[in-house]
Amino acid sequence: MIRAKLSAVVLGLALVAAPAFAQNKDAATPAAPVMSAYVNPDVKVEPENILALDLSNGGRVLIRLMPQWAPGHVERIKTLVSQGFYNGIIFHRVIDGFMAQTGDPTGTGQGGSPLPDLKAEFNYMPHVRGSVSMARTDQPDSANSQFFIVFYPRFALDHRYTNFGRVIAGMDQVDAIERGEPPAKPTKILQASMLSEGKPRPPAPVEAPATISADMLSSSKPAN
């Protein structure tokens, strides 16, 4: 009889303890949200996250910023755009088959904005054609205002540079950016704005005609 009572008590304790054990298993740390590499090309969707770059080559480039990938970097770009920081800045480092880099007001590759450097937000988004990523020094937390647009896939950059967006329109205009380090006649950002602002495209600058020498004029006179 005593053994039966003890067995009943033990079984009862086991049944009481079982739900608590199950609850502990369910209380595991939730998995981190999975980021998607998909970038919506529809310019009507979230225009407040679409960066418009009007270039001196007459083209407009639309870049979808991805706060899901790098919220701090996207916020920095938007802040600098709102300040007019990028207006007039050249693409100072453009390597054929690799990328076009801009965002330095000095045009030397050594400058940046007055804002503090950013903490890295490296992610596993691939650097494909049209990817937009933040430039930095050898130090991970040194990105500030400079960014680059990738011409062709460069997966060696993955996890090492903060990928924060992708070109969704005007990649042909990116391809037309003048090459060089720095280029002899660099392509310039005439205006950077968010598409939601609805700013009109500025007119492309007109190059001054070449100087005509006196010898050229004399050689073009009709013969008697």
C-alpha cells in the first residue's frame, strides 16, 4: 500500500514537472530574421527609399536603398542627401570592370562628411551588378559618406563592405561614368535627391566649344 502511494506521488510530481520542462524548451532564443536579397524595381513602391542621382552625363540613376540590410547606412545617406551634401561631387575613382566610387567632396578619395564614421553593418547580400556599397579604410567602422556602384559581380566584397542598396534604373548611365583614378573629365553628381521629393532633373551642363585658332580660320577660307 505504501509503495503504491509513493508511486502515485512520484507519478504526480512527474506530470506536474513535465509542462514546466516543455515550457523551458519553448523559451529558446528566437532566430534572427532572414533578410531577402530581392530588390523591388517598381519605382512607385516606397519612393522615400529610392535615391535619384542626376549625373553630368545627362542620365538619371535610381537606387533603391535597403534599410532592412543596413539601417544605419541608409539613414546616413538620407541625411546627407537632405543636406545637399552630394550635389556637385565627382566620381573620383572609376575602375573599368569593377566599380565607380563617389561621395568625397575633396575629389581625392581622402575626404568625407563632418558627421562621425559609421559602425559597420556587414551583411551577406551579394555584390552583384548594380550593388551600392559603402567605401571605407582598412578599419571596419570607418565608412562615412563615400560609396561605390559595382559594374560586375564582385563576391569577394561580400561580408567586408556594407551593401545597402542596388540600382533599379539607369544602370546604362552608370556604365557611361568616365573612367580614371581620378578621371581626366570626371562625371559629376549634379543633384542627389529622394524620389519622393519629386525634384525635377537639372539640365546637363553644356561644354564650352573648343577654341578656334587663327590658323584654323585661315585654312578654312575658300580658295580664290
